Amino acid sequence: MTQPTWHAASADFTRGVKRIAAARKQFLTGEELAAKEGVPDAVAASWQRSRSAGVFPDIYRVPFHDDLDLDSRLARCARPVLERLSADMCDVPVTIVLTDAKARIIDRRDCSTSVGRILDSVDLNPGFSFEEEHVGTNGVGSVLETQAPVSIIGASHFSEALVPFACIGAPILDPLSGRAEGVLDVSLLAGNWTPLIDAMVNAAAADIGRNLLHDRSRSQQALFDAYLRVDSRTQEGVIALGGSTISNQRAQRMLSPAESETVQDHARFMSWRRDRSSDVLGLDSGRQLQIRSRTVRAGGEPVGIALTVAEIPQGDGAEAPRASDHVARVQPLPPHTPGLPRAQAPASAPRNPAWVRAQDTVRTALALQQTAVVMGEPGTGRLSLVLESFRERWPQGRDVAIDSGQLSARDRIRVPRQHSGDTPTLVVLRGLEHLPAEAIGVVNAFFTDLASRARSSSATDSAAPCLVAATLGTEVADELPFHRILDHFEHSVTVPALRHRTTILPTLVSSILADLAPGRRVRLHAATERVLLSYSWPGNLTQLREVLKYALERRPVGEIQVDDLPGFCRSSSTRRLTTIEVAERDAIIVALEEHDGNRVRAAAALGLSRSSLYRKLKAYAVTEI
């Protein structure tokens, strides 16, 4: 390319620099800035942040870090752009630096040895961190504070040591998350600045951002492509869920952050077993949303969900389409039948729509004295849901739980004796998927006796009913014996897994803590809550209770810290690890904790190379320590 003509600033610019220098002197003496001082808003705000952080303009200290990842994804994606930019600006008196998201320099290219030697004096070298809270206003830290390009020229710097320089920085944005992954900065002597540099830096930072997108794994690229396709074909809100979450402006305007979390939870539940599904979601505000989702695949493997969200006008009488919960010929009941009792959660308590729907369906089936199958993963609270729904309507009612897997051909399920005026008795067949083939006749005989008793009691109108429900897992083979008894059931519903109910996890945690430690002052640290929210919970509520019980043993009162949780909570891996992998993962977590999250020192303590540690952290999906 043609080299720009490098020159000293114009007379107007020189006057502007002098005004800023005078304003800086005024600000540092404790006076407040007036709008007429001619200081850009971004610079004035940065000066204020620098002073609030305790930065002294006449004391220059730049923190140094020795645990940099010089071969990170950002460094790899930036390398060709830095090489091209260095070639284009060959012999121009500038230095090009790349920093990570913590303002730490991870690459530096000198286009002129003369300016490079001068910048050495202010520690513009790999490993040094130019965060605003340590160095004051500068072309790296101020970019990360504002998430926008900045030009800090001469006296716009807060620190006296940096006043001779001009620093032009631009954020490197991840196209999927929108977060700044780092900063591209060009530094030079203030007198050599020209507006052309700003345009070159912004364009180069955008190029690095595009490289980040291209470097995404096949799954992330597939998710992004699916989002673009859906967004181009609809006027509705669009959200893509996978390794990152992407949403268009219509979805952002339509949903509050809390509502967006509820929609995402429900979409994961909808897509749990079906590639395409449609449902109507009722929000606590009374609004209703039409959600359509489809699973995004890459190489045949599911990698995320693309969904559209549209608000249903109030008073629309059309029947809401539902995500079906069929089990053979078992049909789901509508969410709620008017006139039947329905417990109300406190207005401030978040609710999970899929759980509310399951609860309403079970309540309705029991009230209509009809049989129901309650599906879900182990530990999701299937039995508790049935029992609580029953006792809510009949507090004095009797209940019997029968383990289906323990039945044999010699057993007999007796229909409880019912007397006039008695409340109903509930019989729950637990774990239908474990029912042995030899016990099919036992269950059929039970339902035959039940029907006979119902006919006789109907004739005399004297006996209370016997209600029946069953629980069933989700990963069940078609050839299992229980399929032969499904004709006895009229309705089914699926209880969402805990990972599909993250919006109510804090409420569940509070409830479990109150049960495990009644009367004690126990609460979660904010970081602890984030760890629990990011975990996949394969054991659902049962596992959550075990984790909180473990934490209480380590900290019986007070604020539960991340260190009080079992090591596996720091991993969000959804695959089942081997015993050796679990031991290795836990050893890595312990090493990171002992070294305050410093990966270089943790790798050395474990006898691993840094690259090997990074690979294992990714493989085990270990979150930040």
C-alpha cells in the first residue's frame, strides 16, 4: 500500500492539545472540568476513573505477569494481521502491540527501532499489564473500560510518563459473544500522530475479529450460520444457544434479562428429545410467547438450538400448540382445568414454566381421578411432585409407593380398602422401566381389581377412590416390558431436569439449605452461586442436595465459598468421566486453587506443560478458579 505522509499536527490540532494539557493540569490540582475545556467525554471519564482508582500521575508502575499464554487463540488469529500491518507500516515510527482481555501485552511489533527504544522506557513489553486502574488513561486499558476505540494523544494520558506518546487502540470483539477478547494498539510519539492511524487500527482489529470467527470450531460456526439463516427469514425474535448465546435486537427488546433466561431454559427443555418443537410459554407477567426451536447439528452431532420468539396478542383465542409428551398412546392433559385448585407461588419467586406445566398436569389428573405417567431423569423430583400434588388436595390422604423393579410373579398389588367418607388412597408405581416381564400379569391384575372395585363403589356411591400414578425414566428402550401396560394410563408429563431449570436454582438452593440447616445463617457467595449455575447436574436435585450437604460440613454457618464445594462442581462436562479422569480433574482443580488460579504455576506443580494443562481444562470443561 502507499505509505501515508507522516507529519506534525496541524495548528488547530496543536491548539487543541494545549487546551487538553491545560485542562489536565486543572483536573490534577483538584478542580472540576467544565464542558468548555474541550476535553472529550471519554477522556474526562477516564481521568475520573483513574483518580478514583488511586492512580498517581507522577508515579509510574506497570504490573508484570509471567503466566501469559503467548499461543492463545487470540494470538494465533492476530498473527497474520499483525504481520501484514507491520509490513504495511515498515519504517514508520510506530510500535504495534496486542493485548489480551486483561490488558496484558502478548505481542509487540516494532516498525521502527527508534520509537521502540523509547517505548521500552515505559514498559510497553510482553507481560506488562496496562489496565486503567494501574496506569491511568491509556490506549489499552481505556479501550477495555469503554469497549470502544480510543485515541489517547499527548496530555490526554493521565500518567506523566505517557504524555509524550500517542496511543490508538481498538477492541478486538468476538463476533459471537460480542465481548472484547483483547486490544490492538499502535503507539508512537505524539507529534507524529495522524488520523490515518485510527482508521488502520480499527480495520486491523476488525480483521482479527473475523479471524476469531473463522477459527471457531465447526460446531460454533454451524450455530452462527443457523442463527444468520433464521434471522434473515423472519421478523420475530431470534436466539441461538450453544457454546455462546446470540440474540437479535427484536429478541432483546421483547425480553427482559430474566425473561430471556426463562425462554432459554424452556427451549433447552423443548429440544431435549426432539429436533423440532413448538410451544406456548406463559410468563409470570401474563404475557404469552410462541416459541419454535430446532436443533442445530454439525457432523451429525447436536451443537445447539436456534429458536424464534413471538409474543401472542392478548385475547387471541387460538389453541396453543404444545410440545407433545407422548408415551405410546398416553396423551397429555391441557395445562390447567378451570375450577380446580392451583397453588400460587409468591409473586417474587421465579417459576420454571416446564415445571409449572408438569405440576398442573399432575394436579389435574389427580383431581379428575385419572391415571398419569410422570417422566423424567432420576433425581428430578418425579415422586415428590406426585406426592405433594396429592397431599395438597387431600392432606389426610394415604399414599403407597411400590418399587416396580422389586415385583415378581408371586406378588400381588392389593387395592386398598375404601370406606364411606374416606379420603382417596394414592398408589405410585415407581420406575416402570425396571418392571420385569414376569410381573406384567401382577400389574394387569391390579388394574382389573381396581376397575372392579370402582364399578361396585359407583353402584353404591359409598367408597372413596383409589388413585394411581407411575414414574418413568427418559432413556428407555422400546422393547422393555412396561410398554405392555401403558394402556392403563391416560396422561403423561415430563418433569424438566435441573439443568433446564437454572432460573429457579437459587430458590431451590435456599429451600434445601433451610431444610438441611434450619435456623442457621447460611448463604452462598456470589461466586459460589455462579459455579452452581454453570454445572450440568447429571444427578439433578438429589445431587444438588448432596453438594450442599457436603458444603455445610465444611462451613456449617456463614457464607459458603467456592472452595467449600466438591471439586466436580467446577466442571461443566456433560459426558461421564472415568475414575482416572475424575481423579485427574480433581487434582488439577486442587492445584489451581492452591496457586490462586495461576495456570503456569499449577502446571509446574502437576508436572505438566502449560499446553497440556490447557487441553485438559478444555477436555474436562473446568470453569475458572
